[in-house]
Amino acid sequence: MTLSLRQFLFAAAVAASGAAQTVPESVMLEKQVIYSNGSRLAMDIALPKSVGLHPAIVAIHGGGFNTGDRSMLLDAILHLAEHGYAAASIDYRMSPGTQFPAALQDAKAAVKFLRANAAKYSIDPDRIGAAGHGAGGTLALLVALTPDFPEFEPGGPNRDVSARVSAVVALDPLTDLGRADPSLPEAKSLPLFLGGSFENTRAAYMLASPVNWATPQAPPILIARPDAGPGDQTQRFADQLNRVGASVEVFVAPAGSGAQRRAIDFFDQHLGITPAKAVVLVADHSGKGEVVAVEWPTGRELWKVPNRGGHDVQPLPDGHVLYTLGPDKKVIEMDAEHKAVWTYGPEEGLQHPISAQRLPNGNTLIGDAQLGKVIEIDKDRKVVWTYESADLANMRMRNSRRIANGNTLISVEAAGKIIEVDSSGKIVWTFTGEGGPKRRPYKGLRLPNGNTLVTMTSPGELVEVDPLGKIVRDIAGERNDIRMIWASGFDVLPSGNILLNDYLGHRIVELDAKGAVAHEVRLPGRNIASIAIVQ
């Protein structure tokens, strides 16, 4: 789910089209939660399924203070919940039926409701933020800047609960309503919202303008706008905040930029979501067909991109990722913004790339299971090495990896063996699991001690094999202490613990030095072909 900042915060176009949003498996959605009994106003709350207390964000829709509803924000709060936030999109009273400060009182009532019900929704009451677009951005800023102003405080059962927020992201907000561009929809509706024109209701315009509430006690504020117009009231507001010593950033966020990442980073920084201790890339071969970045050991999904059911993934420096799209006959490298920056595919003759590895010299190793060959291509896309065998063709092979001695380990899954091929194309080592072809190996990894880790199926098992082919360690298999259906991908953490996934069991387990399970994460519905730890 990759969105521009406008879509990330508010997703108005999707909601307006009537398209149905899918709730991610890592998220719970509770709709139509009444948060203001007096006005019978409702919010939709998206919650992470992960354990522990979560920071929360109140999302306030735009629409000129007189149109819109909370459904405009559904995609936004689902995305925030995927990232680890309890996120609530709210309805509020609008003009011409009500006038300022009714909408602001409602936004504050929503903050109070979440804080009062923090235990019920697993929210950390000390880490609540606000976000809004257009009119909603103005309201989010006013919530942050007027925490104790009596006229703006709502009544109701939570009147003694604080409405303070710890961070705000506002996109295209009006900050000085008396100087609003008359062509903006928000400006056109201001007389309805404030009770008349600026000339006749100057006091209301002043009270409703965030610029007049700049204070050193303001929480950190990020203001985003789609362009860098000169003399913009956004910049004047930021200058005012800077003059009083408040923390404010102005971010120019055209469509297609890194705005989503910037907004999330801002909330992460100020609401206390710390970077993941470890991130695991997952190649999901199920019908979902995605590469997924999973925080370890919480299991929180950080981002995902389509891979059409590809089998392999490898993290690269600077946030880049190399992955296969077998049905599309492609290997793709994407950058940290999830944009393809390198592709090798059908134009070069690929039929079904099933594995891909960027080598230390910058070349790329690709295994094509349909053609039955493993190739190394240089930076100029020239093939500099090939191993080809009918034993690998017609989808009989799986993972292939170059190892430290310059040889290549290839899993011939259908034949139940792992082979090591040298630079001349000679097979110099073979391991065949006991039980014949039904013990299908998926991946081999050569360890510094010269032994080889191999994953197999029927049942799922990880074995360590010495150079003579003797199994010196095995995990899972026929024993029932750890029972796996089909062990496929694995990788080694810096601690030495091993992450091992069960392809058909939809889970990843962390195994300590004794082979005991230290952590486990289940990813329902995902057939995990390969995993790789971002170092």
C-alpha cells in the first residue's frame, strides 16, 4: 500500500468512488464507535493486532468545514495501523448547521475519548497525535495549540480528561483564515463556518486562525504542502512558530514524492515508535503475491509491494531490494521508495526466474527454473557465467546462491538434492536427503565452518551437513518438538540465531543455538518461499 501524502493521510478519492477497502490481516477495524454522546458523533478505529500499548493518531477529514465524513480516511487509518498506530478517523459537526468552535470541540472530544479509553484500545495515553488535511489540518493544529482554552473545551463524560496531543501533521491547512486565498474551497465556506465575512466577524476569524495561537508550548508540528508557493501563509505560520521557539517543519510534498515516509518518520520520531530491532523481508508465494517487510520479533508489517508470487528476495544497501517476479519473467531491483531502478527479464531471455542474488562484485546471479540454468550477469547485463542442466529445467530447481569459495549451491528440488558447482561447471559436492526425492531441499547456505545448512520438506526440517555429507545437526523433522510442514527459506541473525520459515505452516520461527524456539510469528495466508534479514 504505497500512497502519496494526500492519499496516505486521507484517501478521499478512494472513498468518494465507493471502492471497498480491504482490512489487512494485521489490523482490527472497529466502525461506528460513538465518541460524543451529546452529538452522537462516531469514529472508525483501526488497531494493530500486535501486543502492547500503541501510540494513537486522530485523523480529521477535510472538505471546507462543510462537507466530507470519516470514511474519507479509511485507507489512511488502515495504513497507520499496519505501521503500529491506533488510528481513528472522526466525524465532526459542520457548517452551516453549526459554527466554530463546534468542530474544534468535537476534535478535542475525540482525543479525550481515546485517552479515556486507552486501556480498552491498547493505547498509550501519553502518545497521541493528530493529523488532518485542509479544514481537518486547521482543526488538528488548533487541537494542538489550544489545549486549555475553556471556550474550546467540549462537555460530556470525559470533560476532565486532557485533549493534549504530542505531535501534529497538517496537509494544506489554512493557518491565517483572514488572509485565506478566496479561490480555495475552505475560504469560500468560511462565512458559513465563522458566522459571516472577515469584516463583520473579525474576532471569530482571529480565534480560528492557528497563527494567532503560536506558543513555545506547542507540540512538534509538520506542515506539508504540495508546492512551494512564495509568500505562502504556511510559511508565515511556521516563521511565527520559530520566533516563539516552537518545533515546526515545512515539507513540500508533490505527488509521487517520499511524503508518506516523511510523515510516518515524523510521527515515529515524536510518538516513540522506535526503529525495528530487525527487519525480515518475506517473499510471499501465495495468492497475495507480495514482498513484505516484517519487523522482528513483533511481526508488524512495515510495507509490502506486489511480487506476483515470486520466490526470492534479497536486501541491498541503502534500502534497495532485489526480488523475483517469476510469472512476469523478471528480476527487479527497487529503491527505498519502492520504485524499480533495474530490471532483467523476458527481453534478455528469462522464462521463470526463481532466485536472484546480487554478488559482492556487483554482478547478479539468476536461477531460471523453466530454462534449467543459473546465470551470472555483469553490470553491463552481459552473461559472464552459466551453468545449465536438464536436471534443473521444467521447474525442477529452486534456490541458488554463490558461496564464499566462488562456487554455487543449487537446490534441485525435484531430485531431492543440493549440488555445489564450481566455476568450470563441474559438480564438486552433492547432498541428498535421506528418504529420496520426497525430501525436497529448498535452500542451501554454506557456513564459515565449512558445513552446509539445508532446508527440506516431508516433513519440514533444517539440517546441518558436514563436507562428507553427514548430518551433524537437525531441527524439526520427524520429532514433534517443532513440527513443520515444508521448511523453505531461512537466514541467520547477527546473534547467531536462525530464522526458519514453514512454507505451508504460514509462520517464521527464531531458533536459538540449542534449536529451541525463541520467537514465533505467524503470517496467516502467506506461503513464505524465502526470507532474508536486513542487516
